[in-house]
Amino acid sequence: MLVAIVGSTGTGKSAFSLDLAEALAARGAAAEVVNADAMQLYRGMDVGTAKLPPAERRGVPHHLLDVLDVTDEASVEWYQKEARAAVDAVLARGAVPLLVGGSGLYVSSVLYDYRFPGTDPVVRARFEALGESGGPRALHALLRETDPRAAESIGPHNARRLVRALEVGEITGEPFSASLPDEAPRWRDSHVVGLREERSVLVQRLDERVDAMWAGGLLDEVAHLTTLGLDRGVTARRAIGYAQAAAQLRGEVDQQEAVETTQALTRRYARRQVSWFRRLPDVDWSETGEARAVERAVARLLG
């Protein structure tokens, strides 16, 4: 069985996955982690993504970490193929695959039998031009007219996903929302564990995490990644925290503004994550740190 561990950033998914892996190992069942955090795919993006260093992974094998250069473009289609191959390989070894991360569309692309239509560069370029001239909100307004469910799901800030939704709608003649989780069958037998936290507690934790990113060397990390082409990366350069740190290094903002902007964007992103995962059916929700959550997951997996 495939186990997905989901929730917003700051809810303790990584720690929970390791606790679960150790509990399974104590009962004779091996487990391996498959990363479902879009930015942890990138080599060198460590501080700003809270990526667990190898020494802190408790000997549990991890897959799909550090597999892309910052100049590479990540796509859901690519991720689905790679993650499913990793899951199948873990299952073939007789272990339990733990899909761990907060990138909602990436998680759903593995859990559900999504089909991704091709692309049309002419159509995409037209919508990208609209995004350049009118900003993400112009894209969102247009999508709201043709596919309100997708517009609500994506929100008015993610230009790349808005362009993709509009492109798919025009190419296929069907709404992008037709591929949302409640419309697609499961890909494999799976169990989804969701972690959540009281909003006020989570906000404080997220703000403190951003402070810790700057204190922990994010500026040095971004400076190094810039020499590797971070500013040319379609996906990586837009990562929350990295874009703001890069702006600070260029002298466009001071540190206080960079930190406060990152905190605000992180809180907004967490709200979108909560909304996405709340739509998933049959999630076993637990509060962060709940003592019996791991026991329940083990019981579900091992009977």
C-alpha cells in the first residue's frame, strides 16, 4: 500500500514520516520516503526548503531529493512519471512507500489517475503574454469565466498554473477542473494521513521558520545558487524565500522587507495547501504531534 503524508508547510510531515518508518521497522516492515515537495527536488536548495540532511534521515532511504539543477524546469507531468516509478520500485523491494510533501498537485498526480494533455506553444505563449501584461489576476479573471472550479482551486497568484489551466481548457475543450481529485480514480491502493495545526500556532511557527532561514544561511545559499544559474531557473527562482533573498542580494529590498514578504507569502501558501488537502477524500487527519497518529497509521497498514 502507498501511504501519503500531507499537510501544509510547518505541520511536521518529515518528522512524522520518520516516526512512521521506525514504527513499521519495529514490526518488521521496511519503509522508504518519496519526496513530494516541488522545491526539494532541486540540488542546493536546502535551507529555504527545510530539507532534511542525510544525517537526520534516521537511515530511512529517501527518493527524489536533489534530482534537478536550479536551471531545470519542474513539471507535474515529469514528477508524476518519476514519483510513480520510485513508488513501484519501493513496492518491488517489499517496502512501504511514504509519499511525503506539501505540493498538492504533485501529491495528487501520484495518488490519482491523472492524464496530462500535451502542450501547444502558440496557445501557451498567448496566455503567458496576458500574464506579463495584466499579471496573474488577469489570468485568474479569465479562468474564472471559463472554469470557476479551477480558478478557485488555483487562486489568483500562481501564474504558471493559471496559464496551464487556460491552455488545457483551450486545447481539450474540457475544463481543467475535470482532473481535480474528486473526479479521478485512485492510481494505487493508498492511505492518506493528513497533519494539521491550529492556525495561530501554525502562523507563529511559520514566521519563526522564516527567521531561522535567514539566520541559517539562506543568503549564502542563494548567492551560491545564483552562480549556478538560479536567476535563469523557470521554477526554482520563484520559490518562496529564494526570490526575496535574491532581491535582497541585488539591493532591491532590505532584510526586514525580504523576511516580512517571505513570511506573508508562506502564510498565504499554507492556506492554499490546507484548502487543497481538505478536498481530498478519506484523509486520516491528525493534529501535529498527536501521540496516537503513528499507531493508527501502523494499524491501518499492518492490520
